[in-house]
Amino acid sequence: MKKKKAIIALLVILVVILLAIGYAAISNQTLKVRGTAKAVVADTNFNVVFSQVGAATFADGTTDTATASGAIDTTDATGRTAKIEVSGFSKIGDTVTIPYTISNNSVEDIGAQITAINIDNSNEDYFNVVVSPRESSETISSGDTRVENVSVVCTQTPITEDQTATIIISFTAEPVTD
């Protein structure tokens, strides 16, 4: 009888353990959410453009027949190309300056920093091209602007033939995020 009671007790304990395991298995369920997230590049995320070109100003003593103009290139829908046209310089020291406004039209949290300005001047013997201020650590916040002044200076007086230069100025703008 003792054996029978021990077996019954053991069976009761075993049944209780099995019920506990079964209850735990039934009452505990794990739910999972699985998927992916993707952020895509949009053209407007980082968008630095020329927004305005100011009037040309000539240095005192510049030849009266000198003309100059700057404009945003309307053939470039991005607004990232501007033009400069200078003519009529006739002596050393003739100088013109044109202000170009650069706007940061990026989304709210992306600033822009002008990290490089490269000047390609095909006739450095007769023309000096200067951009001021040069690149700096100053960040142009989204919605803000910065003016870059482009100056062209005649460095020699042409004597026997007209002189021409092709000028290309590249501003490198890099995104800045906090």
C-alpha cells in the first residue's frame, strides 16, 4: 500500500508538473514584428544653388568701356550653374566684382559648407580671378544664404592683340548634419 501511495503521489506530482508546463506553454506566447526600413535619397534633401547674382561693380580707374554681367544659367534647371561675362578691359588694373548668392535649400536639418573653390582660368598671364571670401568652416544653415564675390582683374595691358580667358569657378558644397 505504501508503494501504491508513493506511485499515486508521484503520478500526482507528475500530473501537476505536466499541467504547469502545459499552462506555461499555453499562457506564454511570443509575438514578433519583422520587416525593414529604408531611407531614400531625394534631390531636395541636399540642395545648394545660386539664388541671385548682383550688379557688377568696377574698381575706380577701370576703363570706361568695360562691361560685365553675371547671371544664373537658365539652361541648367538645377540652379547650380551661373555665368560671368567681362569685356572691354584695356589696361592693367581694370577690375570688376560680381556678387553671387548661394542658398542652402536643403531640408531643415542639413547645413552646407563650402569646402573648396577651384578656379580654372585659361589666361592667367592677363587675368587674375579671385573669389572672396574663400571657403571657410562657416556652415550655411538650411534656408540661409552666403555671398561669394567673384573679381576679375586685368594683370597686363594688351599691346598687340586682344586677350581672352575662359573662366570656370567650381564651388564644392558638402552636407553638414548635427
